[in-house]
Amino acid sequence: MLPVEHPLDKQQYKLYDAQVAAFTGTPLHAALSTSECGRFNRAIFSRATLAGYWHGMSIPTLEIVTCLGEYAGTAYWFRSTREKTRIRLTSEGKLGWVIAHEAAHILLMAGRPENIALEMHGKEYVAVYLWAVGALFGKKWSNRLKGAFREVSIESACALKDD
Ligand SMILES: [Zn+2]
């Protein structure tokens, strides 16, 4: 079988920079305790279930790790089996918006075949991420993120005007 050719992740670094610009210095950038991370994780997937994004699968396991190796960033997610998904956070990644960012990746892939070719931080991802921030923290914060995305012309499947 040929490996899946994922489309180029064109917006990745632009989106990374825009989210840091949006949240640095705000309460969403404050370091959380492990139990607070767990509470945010459960809250976001419970809301996603209600909103129809997440269909009866179990809430992803949250793992806090001290070091992920030289190639890994502050956080990532992976599906260890079809039913089990994990979010890994380093100690620097224990932030509300980082959990929303990783949760949005899982929500985007929920119900899709594992080999689907999808731009990792493409316009569909952006729409789910904005939903996740709004659902977890409120419209004030999703509007702030939209503003940061507008400024650098991030492509989005939803309108980037304020709610
Ligand atoms: Zn990402």
C-alpha cells in the first residue's frame, strides 16, 4: 500500500505564531495543574459530544510528560487504537489553549478514516479549533483568536468575523 500523501501543511507556522500572539499574557496562557488540564480535557469533549463533533467515543487520555525527545513540540495527540486517543502535554504545554489546539485535531479526525489526506492545520482544522476555544473558554477568546488569524490571513472554513 502506498503511504498517504498528506497535503502540504501550508499554514502550520503562521497558525502557531498567531495563536501565541493571541494568548500570550492572557489567563489562557497560565500554567495549569495536571488536574485542571484533565478537567478542561473532559469539558471540551463533553461539549463536543453535545455539539455533535464527537460521537460516543471515550474521552481522550491526557498524559503529562516531561520530555518528548528532540523532534517533539510542546504537545501532540495520537490515536493508539481506533477507540483510544491520547493527548500528550509537556510541562510547558499545560495551557488551556494548547489543550484546545490538540483537542481540535482529534475532533477533526473523529469519524474519518485514518488514511484520509487532510491538511493538518488547514481551513477545516481552523474552524474546529475556533469552535473548541469558544466552547471551552467563551466567545471573547475565540474572537481574539479570529482576530490574530485575520491579521495574518489564515484560511478558515468558517468566517473570521467576530461573533
Ligand atoms: Zn497542531
